[in-house]
Amino acid sequence: MKLRRVGVDLAKNVFQVHGVDRNEKPVWRRRLSRKKWLTVLLETVEPGCEIGMEACSGAHHWARQLQSQGFTVKLIAPQFVKPYVKSNKNDANDAEAVCEAMSRPSMRFVAVKSVEQQDVQAVHRIRAELLDQRKSKANQIRGLAGEYGLVAPLQLCHLRQAIPEWLEDPDTGLSERFRRLLNGLWEDLSGLDARVAELDAEIATIAEEHPAAKRLQQLRGVGPITATALVAGLGDGAQFANGRQMSAALGLTPRQHSTGGKERLLGISKRGDSYLRTLLIHGARAVVRTAHQKEDRLSRWVTALVARSHANVAAAALANKTARIAWAMLRNGTDYQPDRVSR
């Protein structure tokens, strides 16, 4: 049998495949184990056949494996596969839906990440999780200490300063047992601080060594963390036709609700990668705060925007512009050119 496309429903231990021939007729449906599925696929499918998968856990690994064997691999975001699922949801129907979705001319595909991209992305994900754990630990300390009448000012730096004082002050009224418990929590918080600092140093090293990340740091509001996150998440930006597509994929473009010829634009859509969007927005806020002190082209644009709209609107607009410029720099391998920034 001559297969034209094969849709694969990935899972932890069982993989379902659905293949169609040149007449779009289903000719190959099988349920394969994790250990055997790649071998069976290579024995059945000829090189040049298109293979589609949802962009889920393990998809980038299997995509690289298949690409090394000469196959064309297309990864599809799960939300774009769901409309093609017929009847009840099961592995066979999911594989058929992937096979159908990848045949659509207007379908959007996810670029296959390299091992290096996944390494950098792993650093960011671990760091983000550690930050959440540190925030939870700090809130736990504040809550427990508050029961004993001990309150630290806002911000983590003030809490770090207050805890040793609470432990050393004999007049705080703390029992010996709670002092031991608080000391253990202080050690937990210090350990999380050390782990975050370690990952920050690793990100700084990556940002200094990676050419694209180094160039992206020329942008206003983009530091080592944002630059490496952009490189890990977007690669060279080839999956986008232009900067607006990338900005839309990050949820930085206006959400639209139009009907009957009446166009209505709302706030940003907040679709796509929330981590990258958050980093770009926070970087833009820093630029907005200091724009009035500078006279360059971008600062004048931001200052004029703040004068006629809310600072949050200006930050979102600047993040949108930054994403578009970042796409151009990644795609063309160029440096930031401030004199060419549109106003």
C-alpha cells in the first residue's frame, strides 16, 4: 500500500496510527506499543510520506526521530485538531482527526524544536516552578508568623530580613517548637533562593553565548531571561510569515468580535504562550516607566502613547511592537536598528 499521510495519536505506552492513500481512503489503522511503533512505521511507510502528530508531550522528540529517517513531520496544536474529531473521542478517532487536520491547506503547524531549544526551555520551566514554590513558601511563612503577631512588610526582600530577626529576638513570644519550625521554613526559602540564583546564572551564560539571544538583548525591555525564552520558544521564527503572526501567536494582538460589517476590537487576546507574553509585558512596563527620560524614536512614541491612553495599554502595545521586531531579528539574523522603528 502506498501511504500519502499518516496521523499519529501519541500516548504514554500505546500509539494509534491512521494512514490514507493518494485517494484519501483509509488503508492503515493500527494500535502499536511504544517499543514497536517506530519500527513498524519505518517498515510500512516509505520516505517522503507526511506524518502528523499533536504538539504534545514527546512530540518534538519523535518528530526529530522521524525527520532523521527522511519523513516530513507536521506538528499541530491540539486545539486545531479537536474540530476534526468525529463522534466519540478515542485513540482511533484522534489519529484520524490528526490525519485530516494536517491535510488542510490553511492549517497552522508548530515548528519542531531542536534539542538545544528544549534544553533552554527546560531551564525556564524549572525556574518558573521554583519561583511559584518560593512564593508559596513565603506566603506560608507570613501566614504562620502572623498567627504570632509577627508581620513583615511587603516584598520578599523584607521577609528575608525579618525572619532572622524574629528567630534571634527573645522577646517575640515564640515558643521553642515554633522557632524550630520557622528555622526549617527559613532554610527551605534560602534553598529555593539558591536554586533560582543558580538557574539565573545559567540563563545569563546561555544569553551571552547564543548569538540570537545576544542580539535580542539589544531591544528595550528584553534581558537575558526574555531573550533566551524567545529563542527557546520560537527558534528562528520561520513558522511565522511575518511579525504580526508571531505577535498574534503570543496573544498580544487585539481580540476581535465583529459581525454584520461592524468591526469591534477588544483587549489583547491572551492566546498562545502565556510565559513569553508575561515576560514581554513586564519588560514593556519597565520601558514605559522610564520612556519620558529619553529622547530616542521609540521613547517618544511610548511617551505620546501614554499621554493619550492608559499605561497598561501602552505596555501591551510596546510588547506587541517588541515581538514584531524580535521576529524580524530572529528571521533575518540582524541587529536592532532603532532608527527604523515605526511610530
